[in-house]
Amino acid sequence: MAAQIKNAHSILRRRQVEKRVGLTRSPLYARIKDGTFPKPIRLGNGRAVGWIEAEIDAWLDEQIEKSRKA
């Protein structure tokens, strides 16, 4: 049971990502297109997508590190 919890992924929806990183929809998707932001994953067969929380956390950590070096 503990191994299942350890490997569980949390998925964030777009509005949650926007709030977390401080970007709105257009800049968010522009960064995805540029390859400077994690790509979303498809949730089912429809248009719904989500982001893996750990990837968003890693991106935020990277931004903090970049800003501290500047």
C-alpha cells in the first residue's frame, strides 16, 4: 500500500496551474510551444488536459534558481 501512495501522481488542471505559476492561458501555451514549460497530458479521449504536479513543481524550482543566480 505504501508503494502505491509513493508512486501516485497528482494532476493539476489549467486554472490550478495558472494560479500556481502566475501565468494566464495565452502565455502558458506560448511557453509550451517554445518548449520552456512542461507539456500537459491528455485526460481521456476528449479535449481535457492536465499537468503533472511534480513537473510544475520542478519548473517553479528552476525559475527560482534562475532568479537567484541573476
